[in-house]
Amino acid sequence: MKNRLNKSLKLFALPLLVATTLNAATYDETYRVTDLNKSIEKNDNQFMDGTFQEIIRYDMIWFDGDEIDEDSKPILDEAIEKIKEYVEASKIVKVTVIGHTNRATDDKNELSIDSDTYANGIQNWFRYSMDTNESLDMSKAFANTVEDVMVDAGIDNKILFVEYRGGVDTAYTEATTEGRDLSNRVMITIYVNKPVDIDSDKDGVFDRFDRCPATPRGSKVDKNGCPIDSDKDGVLDYKDKCPNTPKGVMVDTKGCPLDSDGDGVVDYKDKCPDTPKGLIVDPNGCPVKSTLKLNFKPNSDKILKESHPEVQRFAKFLKKNPAYSAEIIGHTDSIGKAVVNMKLSQRRAAMTKKALVAEGIDASRLTTRGRGELDPIESNMYKAGRKVNRRIEVKLSFKKK
């Protein structure tokens, strides 16, 4: 404010405030914009719809000529920061910016000195004079100036409701020029709508608190409305086909533990990783093995009739496990010459291979070897021990990935 309008003058003028100033400078449930002074183009007469959670009225923004008074700038800055704070908090905010001026003097009731005398004419010449249109234009300029500052500061003008009211609502006595100047002001009021508690995605968290809108129906969510990952495997519960996966277990896009070798046993339980496809595995993911127990008469490579079911059983096992190859190893007892026993063991292995091929096993999967009397499993001093040593053993193998 100009030097002549110092703070002491403001303090002196405050008691002279017109009683209706606050009501005239803000909207309340009875407020209606008249056609005469309406200048809020965006006001669709629904401004008061809903319930306000908070209404903040700021001190007057005074003007020094066409510029905002230096003492009033901090008030405007405070209002701008508060608006930004509410907008960032996703609150619905409306802001009224209402321009005012001192009263116009084109009303005949204002002409207290009305005489054709020369003296009164001179007095009228020096009287303060501003018609209604000038008053409205000035109040509009004041309001628009404040609006421009707010928009430049980043306030969306869609939430600003600007009105200019001219000299309809004077603030101070008009007995002095200083008093008239104090009526040149802008009133700012922030209206914060009371939030409507809506839960659009039906997850139990109201939209105004929901940081993850549009959560799929039925999803478990946290306090922020975001889907949760209960087993911490990186796949949200509503997508997780394998809930309760142990902590630290690698999972696929469906949240299920990986089975890298495709053997039906998930990796974290698989004690034999990289098992080739085509092998039956046990619950630990390890390949199931099988033996072939065949016995022979002394000095003979003929498979006993009673051993044929054993050949068939082993052939069936190989068919179910196509990744396996089998080395057939023949053994003898120690009766006779070692060289003869070695050749006999080789013939026994060859006869066994022939029997398996007859059962449908590809010969390429089978190899033979003779060990003669080198690997007894019982003592050759006794008849029972020698019978057990006349045998066939198999060694299973497969190529790892």
C-alpha cells in the first residue's frame, strides 16, 4: 500500500468494516450470483452441491493501484501453497477469487452536493467519481490479476471460480480516500469437498485411499488397496496358481515352482536335477532303477525257463524309460579254467541281450560284457554260493542334458 496508507491506518480502519463483508466475499448455502454482477463463466449454479469438509477464508488481498500490495503477497502465496497441498492429496477443491472496489458514484443518492451554484459546482468537480461500469472493470482487473498469479504458480484454472462485484460490497468507510482504497481488494476462499466414500473395484478400500484402482474383483489387497503377494514369490495372489510356495523358491509366471527337467518333481524338492526326459523318477526326482537277476546251469548260457518272467519285466521297464541304456554283464562261478569262464560269461550276456531284443528292446540300447569269475558275490566253496555267482547283472546309464 502507498506510504500514505500505512499499517496504522489499516488498524484504524478495521473497526469500520461493513458487517456483510465476509458473507459478500465468500459463498455460503444462501449465496447466489445475480445477473447484474455475474462473471463466473464456469459457475453452473451447482457450486454448493455436496458437502464441504473444510472452508478456508484468507485475509484480504489489497491493491496498490493496479498491483498487488506488497503486504498482501504473502497471503496470496500462502493460499497458493495450501491449494497445491490439497490437490496433491487428491482432494476435490474449489477456489473463489472475488474482486471488489469502492462504491460507484453514479447513483443519484450519492450526489449529496447537488446545486447549480458556482461554489457547489467547483466542489462537485473535485469530488471522487467512478461510475458502475468503471467499478466493475476495476474489480474484474483485480480478480484477474490474482487469477493470473495463481495460474502462473501452477494452479489449474478449472478449479478457480472468478467473480467481480464492483462496489457492491464495500469494506471500509468512504469518508476518506484511504478508506475507499481499502475497499479495492480481492477475497480468496478455498472450499474442500467432503470426500464421497466409493469403492469402485469392490476391494474394501475406498477410492480416495486406493493406490491401486481397478483391482480384479475378489483379489486380496493391503491397506492401500493393492493386491498382495502372500508367499512373496513375486506373483500376486490373484494370479498365483500355486499359493504358499516356500520362501526363496523360483517360480514361473503362474507362481508355481519350476520343474526344470520336466520330471514331475519341482526343483526345490528334486534331489536329482537335470534328469533326462523319458525316465521315471522317484518322489525325490531321481531315476528309478531296476535289476535283472538271471541264473544259469553250470557251464551253460541257456536262460532257465523260470527266469523268462524276469526278462519280460526288465524289458517292460526299459520301454517305460526310453532314456536308459543298459550294459549287460555276465558272471560265472570259479569251477573250471578262468579263460573258459570268461568266454562263458560273455555268451551269457549275449544270450540275455538276444532275449531282450526279442521282447522289443532296440539292440542299440544294449551292450554286453563278460567278467567271468572275477566278481563273486558269494563263496565258490559251496554249491549255493556258486549258483548265485552264475548270474547276469545290468548297469543302467543315460545321457544328461
